[in-house]
Amino acid sequence: MKAKRVAVAGFGNVGKGVIEILLQKQIPELKLAKIVVKHPDKSRPFNVDPELVTTDFARVVHDPEIDIVVEVMGGVEDARSLILDALQNGKDIVTANKAIIARGNEVFSLAAKLGRTIGFRGTFVGCNTLIHDLSLSAGRIRRMCAILNGTCNYILSHMSRRGIPFEQALKEAQEQGYAEADASDDIDGIDTARKIQILSGVINNTFNMPPDVPCEGIREITMQDIQYGRELGYAIKLVGIVEKGKDSATIFVRPVLVPHGSLLASVEDANNAIELEDDLGVVSALVAPGAGTYPTAVAIINDLLDIAHGDTFMMPTSNTPIVLNDTGDIETRYYLRLTVIDQPGVLAQITRILGDHNISLASIIQKEAVSAKSVSVIVTTYLVREKELRAALQQIDLLEVVKAKTRIIQILA
Amino acid sequence: MKAKRVAVAGFGNVGKGVIEILLQKQIPELKLAKIVVKHPDKSRPFNVDPELVTTDFARVVHDPEIDIVVEVMGGVEDARSLILDALQNGKDIVTANKAIIARGNEVFSLAAKLGRTIGFRGTFVGCNTLIHDLSLSAGRIRRMCAILNGTCNYILSHMSRRGIPFEQALKEAQEQGYAEADASDDIDGIDTARKIQILSGVINNTFNMPPDVPCEGIREITMQDIQYGRELGYAIKLVGIVEKGKDSATIFVRPVLVPHGSLLASVEDANNAIELEDDLGVVSALVAPGAGTYPTAVAIINDLLDIAHGDTFMMPTSNTPIVLNDTGDIETRYYLRLTVIDQPGVLAQITRILGDHNISLASIIQKEAVSAKSVSVIVTTYLVREKELRAALQQIDLLEVVKAKTRIIQILA
């Protein structure tokens, strides 16, 4: 077998891992043929043959000797042009670019038209092993629940374990290089949502990924919620969920309470995790680092190897849009934290409204007053439709005795 | 692509899952061509076209229309003959037969000579997804730690969670169909050892699997150990470990203490789990059912699909034996439960001997007397070479004041 000739565009954190593995591991199927960089004079973590390095993107794209282009430049516009040009010129593509793949239509349509391959395991590093195998298997994926953002998981697990405040945990995550360039993308759930868009496309075999999914981040999770959650036997995790219906899917990103002792609760630090249930009822779960130089580079190398071997490839083949179910129709359990005046009759007012909406309570705990003005009341419900709960809370939050917007967190049972 | 014609030999628990999927899922690459059974008149969970069923193993093996034989008969001798005959007659093989694959030399040598494929994901159902991908990837596996026996995990997790005795937990596991035909194979670690033999072959890319690996089961784990372990912050799990050295490997099966909150501790009931570290330092873990009709059937179907697609296949290619390191050279932490007379000076005698062997203690707790005659003393050590610890315990167990053999359990840190 002739080795595939690979050009790597980008020499940042991920690029350096890919280049290092290609140079040092001597993989017979893959030959590093070119490295394309914007700043050739920038100092690099290790020396590479200067002959390999070029700044001329156009030449690489038109070089008939290049078989596969690895796009790890980051950004959107330049990366997008490179991918489209390379496809037009007969190259296969491997990329870790979530922003481009989450809006997959353009690049996948072109690849499908030209019979080319786009490898994108690098966009969901922490779960690519499991998804890759299951998406090709006889048991199709029916439900997915995943922790997909290392920064958020770092923040939540360290707030919980060490009792440090949100801001300090975020700062540590940034210092350790977990956070995205703009940390808002992490903590507002945007990064998780992008991965969920991509994964929902894979699971539904469409490259017409949903352009938007309901998304709530972790900015408003307080130490109180973490502590009360723990007392009730739960940890808080930011998850993305995809649940396939008959002709539609329920897809969203939000913080949820998961039971202590469960696999998802055991996922610490910047790890990612994914739980999958297939249509035969078999549940598998994978825990792995969701980012980082080597994990991402290995995901990319695995794509390169699949292309080199001509192996069956995980690339969505249809262009059918996914119909999203209303999250108001989710039926699940909830944790509520109400902030109320500490006076007789308050609980009666609240429970009456919940009862009027047919919402059954699993537990209710009034905490000791934290200030002279208000106390927290923690409620857990049995199964209830989200719509119904939100209608009840709209009434409750208008009550004179309720002093702040009630916090709702889904309990994942 | 012409569909591969598949003969399934065996219509037991696993066979019925494979047959059901082949008949109902309409996988275009695979066509069920024959079902070979010993007892054609036995009642089956669903009806199959009588034309498909035969008792004539020889005819199937010589039928030029059959491309792949799935061996799910169980047993050793008949299954072995079938596999060898089918290979000789140009068929590829897919099997879930651990006993045969763990002594892989004969069948793999023949397959290699004839250029045929043997799929054996069905022999390590609970971790085949992760192993399959990583064994083909750029980051080679350096260390593996796995829970591979559902019966043992069921017993240990229910003893711990519900406080039920060993015998009751075993009975429940048998009633729920988790236990092997002979439960000793489960609880003595034999089943785990077979899977570890196979996985160590995969990890080392040799079909010359180690004929024996050091193996200790869970028969002697008492409720006391589970309770004391929990007080110290650990759960007890039966694990198999493979750690690659330069030209050798440390391989063994034994119960160990794993920290609460760790992924392995979160694995409940009959689930299996595997933690892998590759040579780039990336750690991934998978949790999945380790047996059962559908999980095993899906593993087999995935092998069939890989063969049908001509995909790169996870089959060891070398015949090099694995040199096993002495487990006496393991350096780790230990939990010790000593049974001693409740009188002054006893602890001094014990700690002196441990000190003489340079064994540092992390903790020592004397429990209240359970009988008039003896008390338990629980010791945890810092890192120590197993050889050294065993030498010390040999002396300790000879002391007049020590009333029972000291229990040692490795702490997995």
C-alpha cells in the first residue's frame, strides 16, 4: 500500500500533536508531506525539516502529491475556504473545527457531490471511539446523554469537591488550558451545543445539523445549588442530550442533577463522558479527555488511518433536517430552589399553585434563614411535563412572598 | 456490493440474538444463509424458515455459498473442529468462544496461513468498542485495568450496597442469568482470566496468548472487608490488569480496592468496565454490559460488518509469546486485615516486623472485639513491593498472637 501524503494546516496545540505523531510514530500508511503555517518564523516546540514548511496554502491545495489535508488552523473563514478548495481539488479532509462541522451542510454536501471524505472525530474527542463504532453497528443509537465540555466539568466538580467559588474554578480551568479562547463559549454551553449539533447529525445520519438547539449554561449555578443537590444525593453536571423519537428528536444542553454513584457523577475534572442507549436497549458509556493536544491528535490520526485503509467511514450521508421536539414536552423530575419570605403560610401558597398544576412533590425542605429577609425552600418533584412546571412557576414567581426568580434544575433519573 | 452469506452455528442465547438481528434488521451487507443446530426439534423463541435450519455441520463447512461461519455453539471440542474445518474450506470465522480464543495459537495460526479472518469481539463484549478502536490507533495501549465479569461485579456491588451475604448475591446473579454454566469459573476469576489472556494478546499484537495468568477470585472476600474498605473510602472490585513493560508485561486477575468516586467504583450490577492508558498518556474508559444476548450479538454483528466491508481488522498478527513479570515485583499499596488476640503488645509485635521489612503504614485501626477471642486490625500501607510484604506477612502469620491468615487486598491508586 502506498502511504497517503498528508498536509497539516496549522501548527497550534492540536497541529503540533498531529505533526509530532506523524514524525515520530512512523506510521507506514501516512506520510507527512507539508506543514502550512501563517507565521513561518514563530518558534515551535520541536524542529521540523524547513523543506516541509510553507505559507502557501494555495500551492498545497493544488499540489497533486497531497492526498489528505488536515485542517487544524482554527477560526472559521480561512479554514472554511481551505476545506472547500481542498475538496474541489480532490483532497480528503480531516478537521477538528467544531464551528464549521456544526454548520456541516456546505462542506458535507460538496464532499458528497465529489465523493470525498471528511473526517471530524476531532470535533468530539471525548466520545469519538464509542460513537464511531456504534454509528456503524447493528444497534443504532436511540438516546445519548453526554458531558462534553471540560471547562464546565472542571468548574462544577471543583466547586463541589473543594467548595471554591465559580470564578476561582474558572480561573484555574483557564490556567490549565482547558477553556476555549472565549470562556463564554464554554460556560454558556455554546461549545457543548456545537458538539451536540454534530453528534445529533451523526446519530441521525444527516449532515443537515440542527442550526440551533435549546441551550443553558452554568453561569447561574450557585454554591447553594451544589450543596443542596449534594444533600439530596446528586451532583450537578452540564450535559447535552439527544433522544430520538419516531420522526423527530429531543435535543438540548443544560445543567442537570445526576445521582451520586452514577457514572456521570463520577466524571471529574476536565474529562468528558457519554452514555448511549441503542435500539436494542444496550447501554454503553465512555469517559475520556474531551480536549488536549494528544487526545485530539489521536482522534485526527484515527481519521487519517481510516481514510488510508479505505475503511467504512463515519460520515453522515443524508441531508434531511432534524425536527426538534419542544423541550416543554419533556417529562422528567425537577429540583426547585425558591427564595421566599420567612413567614407563616408561604409554603401553603406555593404548594397550592403546584397542586393546581397537578405537580406532585417528592420532597420539600425549608432551609434555615440565611438572611433576615429570605429563606431557601428546596423542592423536588415527581415526573412532570416541563411546560406545566414553568406555567406553575410563572404564577409562583409573581407571589408577593417570593423574593427571587425560582431556580429550576432537571433531575436526570 | 454482494451481501456476505452467513451461517450461524448454535441457537442458544447468543445465537438467537444474532439470528434475530440478521432476520429483522435487514442489513444489506449480510444475509443469513444457514442455521446449524444439534436439536432441530427444540422449541425456539421465534420461528425461522425451516429451509434455513440444518443439523449437517459438514455440509455447511463445505458449502461454497457460505462466506462466514458464526460459531456460537459453546463447548470446546466440537466448536474447535468446526472453526478449523471452516477455515480450511475458505470461510471467515466469527466466534464468542473464550476458551478457544484464549488458547488462540492453533486457530489464529491456521487463519494467518490461509489469509482468513477470525472475529472475536464477542469474547470481550464489555470493552470491544474501546479496544477495537485503540488497537488500530496511533496511541498504543500501555496499561489496562478492567472489570470483566458481570457475576462477580453483581455479587460485590450488591454485598456492598444492600449488605446481603455472598451466597445470596451469587444466587441472585444466577437467577438473573449472569453466571456462567459453572459459577466457579466466575467467582474464582477463571472467566476474567480468559478475557485478560485474550486482551493481553490484542494489546501486545500476538495470538500467542499467555497460557496462564496469576489469578485470584472473590470467594474469600468477606462482608468485613467490604465494610472496612468502605470506611476507608474504597469499594472492592475484581479486576484484570495488563501493564506493558519494555519486553514483558505484568498481567494478573485479583480483587482490589478502588477509591469511592472513581469510575471503576461507580460500575454497578453486571456491568463491565475498562480503563486504558495509551503511550501518549491519554486515559479512556468504557462501561458496558459484559454479556447478555444483545450486547454479545451486536459485538458479533460488528465483526461480520467489518468482514463484509473489508475493513481493517483487529486480529493479532504475531506469534511472539508474552514474557510475564513476577507479580512479586508489583509495587503498590495494600489493605491488610489481621486477626489477633486482644491483648497489650500485639500491635507492637506486628508493626516491628513490618518496620523490619521497610513497610510504611498509612493507617492502622483496631476494631472493637467481635468475639472474646480475637479482634480485627486493619492496616493500609504506603507503596511496597509485594514480595517484601508477603515475606513480612509470612513472619506475622506465625506469631502466637495472630489467629488467622492475614487478608491482603491491593489498593489501586
